[in-house]
Amino acid sequence: MGCCNGRLEASSALQTKSILEINSTLIRIVEGDISTQATDAIVNSTNATLTLDVGEAKAILTKGGFKLRAECIEYVNLHGPLEVAEVAVTSGGALPCRHIIHVVAPIYVNGRRGEPENLRKAILSVLEAAESLHCESISIPAIATMPYAYPKDECASLLVKTTRTFLITRARRLKFLYFVSSDKFTIRYLQKARDSLAREECILDSSSSSHL
């Protein structure tokens, strides 16, 4: 099920903090700009009209160019504003990715208004969309942290745990999954969540081996 192969790597363009393999999918934590990722898909954490113009969403829309903005407008004109945790798929526009999976992030209020469940749904919607698009690689940001105020540590933990469950139970095509952020604090929380999961995977492997 799991493997204890977390290790450190470095890249000239981006800093890859760690690697974990789950069910034949390699998970990496990357410090960098998600809009530069040349994966099959990148994820845009955005609003109901796909027009969020701050942070990572701004970088994606700006660098994606006119074609991307036009696709976003056309999608909303045809389908209407999206619900929380709903996804829309466009091309990558001028970006190096093939697809952009736009997902409406939940706004964090106090953690008792369905925020964890909505974030979990958003993560699953993204991963299911990637599978439907036959993606082998995907780059995912810390959904809902900026500017929607989701606590970075809680988001990182939920992102890693939900992804693990999906990879074990439903993933078929994904080979490379990158958690990407330019924020050092978010990277640290993702690393912590990854390390915790790696320990759990090792415990599971050891338990399985003891019964052979």
C-alpha cells in the first residue's frame, strides 16, 4: 500500500522538498510558482465566476493570457457561477500545462460551518477531474488558504490525507502529483503533513510484513 521512500531532491528552477510514493503515484512538495508548472494539469483555487484576481489565481489568469480569460468567461456564461467545491476545466492558455482545473474554494469563517467538508469535496473534485482528463501529472496549491483564510496547517493536513485516500481507493492514471506553493510557511506545513503520512505508511508496511 505505502512505501518508506521519502527523500530530498533539488531542482535548478524549483525546490523539491520531499518525495513520497503511494500506490504507484509519486507525491512531491515543491516550492515555486504554480503557473510555471508543465504538468498535464494545474489547479486554480478561485471564486464562483473564475475571476479571482489575487495571489496564485492572479498569476494563472495573467500569464494564461487572453485565451484563458475568454474560456473562463465563456464557461460561466454557459453554465452560470459555480458552487463551492465545484470544478471547471479550461485549456492552459499560454501556460505550459495542458489543462487548468478551476475549483471554487470554501471561505473559512470559524471551522464550524462546513469548511473541512467543503475543502475535502473540493480536493476530491479536483482529483476526479484529473482522472477524467486522463492526466498523469497534476500540480495542486494549498486550496483556500489565500485569500480565503483557511488555516495553512489545517489545509495542508487535509490536503495530504484526502489525496492519500483518493490515490489508494480511486486513482488509476495519476503518476506524479505535486503540492506547490511559493509560501515558505505553507511548504513547512505540507512537509509536516507529508512526514506524518510517511510514518503512517511505514507503520502499515511493517504491520503487513509481520503477517507474511
